[in-house]
Amino acid sequence: MTEPRRELAPCCPPPSGPPAQAIFPACAEASGQARAYVRDVLAHDDVPLVEDKVDDVLLIVAELVTNAYRYGTEPDDSLLVAVLTTPERVRVEVHDPRRRRPHLRNESGERARGRGLHIVEALAARWDVDDRPFGKAVWAEVDR
């Protein structure tokens, strides 16, 4: 005796907008590409983010991706950028293949670099670094 065939209903609707993570080649253009990607993700989010907060998230992404490119990659590496949203916050993660952790440098008016993590610290509700089996993820959260 065979059982009657049942039609399966889809478990959930197909997602709209871009996926929650994307991979970018480790290059100077990665920061701009990642900002455009994150802007698109936020534009499709269920809970709209006010424009000032979008600007904060995009600046954080630019700083984290630039740091990952400059200090966390070698030629032919790639970076993974993930965006996770809740009704309370937006979290961005930038994954790179090096285990070396970023650190805040002493502020100096003499250097052209070294301000990125100070910007992240000023704009994010919190940020940190998680070790991964093959590298690290630097993440930051912005409250809605």
C-alpha cells in the first residue's frame, strides 16, 4: 500500500533584497563595495533605519573593511561582510583571515592613519573582536 502524495507548502517566503552576508576581494575598492552592499541590505530591512543611523553604520563598515584590507589580508585574500538586524540594533561583522587583533592607537595629529577604531568606538554602541578558526571577525553594533 502506498501513501497518497502530499503537496508540501513552502516553509517561508523567499527573501527579498540581498543576502545577509557577502564576500569581497581584499582590495582598495572593497570599502566602497561593502558600503553599497550594506546600504542595500538596510534598505530592504523590515524595520527602517533613520538616515543618520544609516550613515553611522556605513562609516563603521568603511573603517572596519579598510582595516581588514590593510592589516588583515594578503594578495588574493577576501573579506566577508555580514549584516544582522533586530528591532533594537544593527550589527555588522567584517571577517578576515588573520588572527592579529586590531587595537586603538594613541591619537595623533601627525599621522594620516590610525583613527578608524576611534571612529568605530564613537559611533557604535559596542564593538569587539571574535577569533575564528581561520582568522577573526571584527564587529560593531549600532542601536536603532
